[in-house]
Amino acid sequence: MTEQVHIALALERAGWHPAAWRAQTARPHELTSPVYWRDLLRTADGAGLVLATIEDALSLADRFEPTDGLRRDRVRGRLDAVLLASYLAPLTSRIGLVPTVTTAHPEPFHVATGIQTLDFASRGRAGVRLVAGASAAERANFGRRATGVDALPASGRVEDSPEIAAAFREAGEFADVLARLWDSWLDDAVIRDAESGRYVDADRVHNIDFEGEFFSVTGASIVPRSPQGRPLITVLAHQTVPYRLAAEHADLVFTTPHSADDVAAIRTEVNTAAAVLRSDGRERLRVFADLLVLIEDTADAARQAARRLDDLAGAELASDARIVIGTAGDVVDEIVALAGAGVDGIRLRPARQPADVAAIAEQVVPLARAAGVLRDAGQSGTAGSGTLRSRLQLSRPESRYAREKVAL
């Protein structure tokens, strides 16, 4: 029997190729238009994709890119991912909406309420992708930190940089605060009893009283508990320290195996970390693999399209994820191999938007369905047809404060 996986989408402005905005099919004048994003998400939603992440950053320069002499041939500027997702929520029906948030500068209280609001707006389809770090360009935009993450260490290992290790500790604390704030209202805290004059039962709203290395948060969320209880927490991880962040705090981790053979080692490391760090009773961490894809009707046409973009960019496309340049069939072959290796899902990064988003929806998904590899392959349903947690076979968690009350 063929193993089945979910298929997700990673959206990044004009696409993941640096020159994607110059492709003939691109819509560079619309990158800040609500219509552009509506079209992308409706296409993905109609195809039955399980979720879409939306990239975000806190500086014009990309991470570790020099801030002096900013290149003018790259897309600069973007819409706020959390606000964009909230706009898209009522315009879609099934797809999970997972904006990216950098943990170094925003306050977890603000992010918690924003994602809870997204969960209400989407009727239970919200998540968040947390990114650790504080680059020089980001720090300059906030003016509150003198030091941060300026470059990867020569070894390439996160644990060899005290600054990066600290950034991941901060991200873990950020995730912990989010979950506590999301739990701070019990499900039955809102009474709405007009006759007695009681709108809320104050005994069912709990201060989180969190004191950590990076954050000190006393109160409860200002938003009642949202449809999923806790929206999904996701992270991208390449090596040991981020794997441990995912194992301890996330519901889903995006990984970057460069072949199906890499999956076993990744799963072993994630599972080993989860056995030590994951709280009792928490569900298994879902593992997705990333692929960057450029899709044409023939492999030769795909290679020619990639070369044209590479020439415009002045360099061959490079990525932390495996790159697949070819036909929809080539992409499905990779999906089948990764599914057989034991991942729960595949997140596809379109090299060009909207062209590769359309190819994923119109060609990859039907082929994956025909191959029997696509999980949850039904067509788009009505609003409220299922939460993101339910589509990923994750249960709705009970508030920790309800458990504590029972224990007393």
C-alpha cells in the first residue's frame, strides 16, 4: 500500500526564485494587492492543500544579506503576514493559514492575540511559523538590541554560536508563552447570561504568571479561547538545536531532506529529542519535508525556464531545500519517495508565483491523488468543514488550567 501524505504550500511574494518577479507569468504590480493573495490562496484551497505558510521578515534585506548597497533587482517590501492571513480567512474554506513570525522583536502577547483572532476569523484554521533570530537589519529597525545573530558560525552548526543558541532559547520561551496565553481562558469561561448580568466567569480566566529568561508575562490573553484551543505552532528545522525546539514546542516541523535517504536520520533525531523534551500526553510531532519546485509541461521547458531566471538573477538557484525542476510527474515522484520514507507531509515552495501554484493545483495534486499518495484528498468543502488540527489528525488540546483545576 502506498504511504499517504498531506501537501502544503509555502508562499513567498513573487516566488522562491530571486528573479521570479521578472518571469513572463509574474504579477509584480500586484504583490501588495489583496486580489493577488486571494487568487493564490483560493487556488490552493480549491485543490485541497492542507495549509499554506506565508513568509514574513522584519527588514528589507534578507537574513545575513548586507544592508549596505541593497540590491535593486530583488523584490523588496511585503505585507504583514498575520494581517494578510486574517484578510484571507473568510475568503477561503478549508486551507490552514500559517503566517510567519520572527520571535526576537514582537511581544508574544501581541502575537498570541493576533493568531487567536485569525483562528476565529478562519473558524479554526490558524497556525503560526516561528522564526528565531535577530539580524543586524532587524535590530536596526527596532533599536532595542545591541547584539544578535549576524552570521552563521564557520562550522555551520547552531550550537557553535552563543548568539544563535540564545535566539533559539528565546524562540522556545516565546512558544511556551503563546501556548499558556491560548490556554488562559477555559472553554466555558464566557457565560453571556443577560438575566444574571454575568458575561464571564472570572474564575475560568487564569493569569499565566510566566517568568523566564527573556519574557515576563502576568496576565491572561484578551481573546477568549479560540476554536482550536491552541492554533498550530510550526517551525522550520535543519539541525539539532532547531530540531529540539520543534520537539519541545511545535505541533509540526518543516524539514529539508535532500533525498528520501535523509528522512530516517531526521526522524530519528526528532524522535529522540521528543522522547526527552515533549511533555507527557502530547501528540506525536508531525514532520513535513520541503521541496522547491519549478514546473513546466516538459523537463526541457522547465530547465530552460530555470536558466532564464538564473541568468536574470546572475546566479544559479540555490536553496536549503531540495530543488525539483521538471514536470508535475517529476514532483510527484519525489513526493512518493518521501512518503515512503516516512514523512507526514510535503511543503512545496513554488519557484514562481502564480505559475507554479497553478501547476501544483492543476497538475501535481491530481497526479498525487491518482498515485494514491495524497492524504485528505477531498475537494474543498464549506466553511467550517474542519479545523486545521482535525485535518492533520491532531486532537484539540484541553487547557492546562482545566487540568490543574481537576488535579486540585
